[in-house]
Amino acid sequence: MDTSICILGIETSCDETAAAVVRRHDDGSGEILSDVVFSQLDEHAAFGGVVPEIAARAHVEMLDGLVEKALKEAGTPLGSVDAISATAGPGLIGGLIVGLMTAKALAAASGKPLYAINHLEGHALTARLTDGLEFPYLLLLVSGGHTQMVLVRGVGNYERWGTTIDDALGEAFDKTAKLLGLSYPGGPAVEEAAKRGDVTRFDLPTPLRGEKRLDFSFSGLKTAVRQTAQAIAPVADQDIADICASFQYTIVQTLRERIGRSLERLLGDSAASGATPTLVVAGGVAANTAIRDMLTQLCGEKGFRFVAPPHRLCTDNAVMIAWAAAERMALGLPPDGLDVAPRPRWPLDNQSAALVGHGKRGAKA
């Protein structure tokens, strides 16, 4: 008897409007039946960042059509799905309201259960869909709104080992790009400029170097970039390329040291013994080639398996939201009531103390 689970997922936490249908089979494997995303990049590019009001309006205009398209592409009418899921946080409150209210309406109209999903849990569980990973494993989440190292012990069982104490990594890339007059989004623009630059020209500070704690910090590095640019103003194209190269090189070295300490901690974790030590990376910044190359090399040196889901599933998407709901439903975890509220701040590990920059309101996750 087939007891597979079919879930409709909705994601509207920032500037992507997305809907997807995912099936989880009895053996724990997954199948993506549809994956529809509308990017608002052009709407926000002129402002050098996401404008919450514009994002919310775009979600309102696009979401109904995307849900209809996702169901059609999956060949699954609404009445045939087993549950409705939507991102309930963290993220921009306007976007969260649009997605969650739409999911509530669909759940009420169809009589299907509702799962209000933590966006970060979606990222945390994606590798189980794409690579069939067993618990536990380490997750490095690097995006515009979050930079965290999390031990994923099981569905709903997360232990945050490190987080940014100020800016998220993606935010540091975006602000550096804006400072230097590069295009938005900043990550790809900085990476492209860095290819033409000299990494040795500017000696930028490595944040938290030598500290035993596993947290991250990027605000001081961003300030150093601004001071460097001001000192040589007016900056020419080659100056910008050299600053970007030095900035990216310093980021890579910072991540290498910070993440290396987490890998060593996992090797000493008795609860994780017996499993193949694995590092998973997710978030938009995971697309950076220099960072990926470093992570691949570092994992090889430490004896870790390195898993990076396809880029489209590392950035904001509804597949991961539907999959997280399917994982919860498969375990018999209860759905949410129609009175569930959106949470613009929603840490994945509720036991960890909140730090400045962690779960920042209005940041892109």
C-alpha cells in the first residue's frame, strides 16, 4: 500500500514568490513534482536591496497564479494533496502574511491540514531530499539574512553552534558591492570583479581570528573595505577589482578558520559517532565558487563528506518548505491551526541565546 505524502508548499519570506509540489515516498526518498519561482530581482535592483512594501505587493499579485501553475505542472489537483505548507518565518512580515494567509485559505477550502514551516528548517532538511542524508550532519547556512553553523540531529532537533554577531555574510557582500558602485545583488558582482583583482594588494582584517567560539563577524571587515576605498579615492576599475579580490579572499580565510573549528568539534561529538561526518551548505552565498572550492578542500582535509544541493534549492524556494512539511507529517507531528501567526523572527534553535544579527528582522534568509 502506497502511503507516500504529497505536499503543496508556498514561500514568500523575502523577494521570491514560489510554489511547489513535493512527494515523499515510503522509503524516505523525495520527488519534486513542480517547482515554480518568480524572482523580483528587477523590481528591487534600482534600490540596491529589497524594499519590503514592493516585495509584499508582488507576492499578492503573483502568488495565486504560481500556486495554480505548480499544481497544474505536478498534475495534482488541490484535492489530491495531503497537506498545505507555507513559510511562517523568519522573514519580512508583509511577505509572510501573504503566503501564510493564502495557505490558510487553501487549507480551509480543501479541508487539508496546514503546516507553518520555519524557513531555516527548510534549508536544514533540503539535503535529505537531494542526497538522502542520514542524521546527524552539520549545516552551514550562508545567505543575505543568516550566517549560522547548525548541528542537525533530526527533524525539529537543531543545535546552533555559531551565528553572526553582526552582519550576515550575504549582507556584507551586498553592502560592499553598493559601497563600490557595483550592481545588485552584490554577491555575484563582487565575485566577478574579484576575478580581475589582486588579492595581495590590500591586507584586510580577519574577523575573530584565533577565538575558540564558533561565531562569525563581518561588520569590521565591511568597515575596513570602506576605509580602504576612502583612502585611495577616487577609485578606478582596477582598484575596485583589487578591493573585491582582497575582500573575498579574507572572507574565504575567515570561513575556513571558523568552519574548521566546527568540523573538529563534530569529530569529538560522541552523539555523532558512527555516522559519516558531513557538512551541508545552503543559502544564496553557497553559489560563490571561491567559498565552495574552500569548503570542498577543507572537508577533504578533515575527512568530511561535503554536500551542496543544487543552487536553485539553496536559495529561497517552495520545494524546501513542502519537503520540511512532508518530513514532519511522516513522523506524525501535528499540523498547525488556522490561528497560527507569522513570525518575522524565529530562531531554528530556541535554546540558544539570541545574538545581535541573529534572526534579524527584515533580513533575507
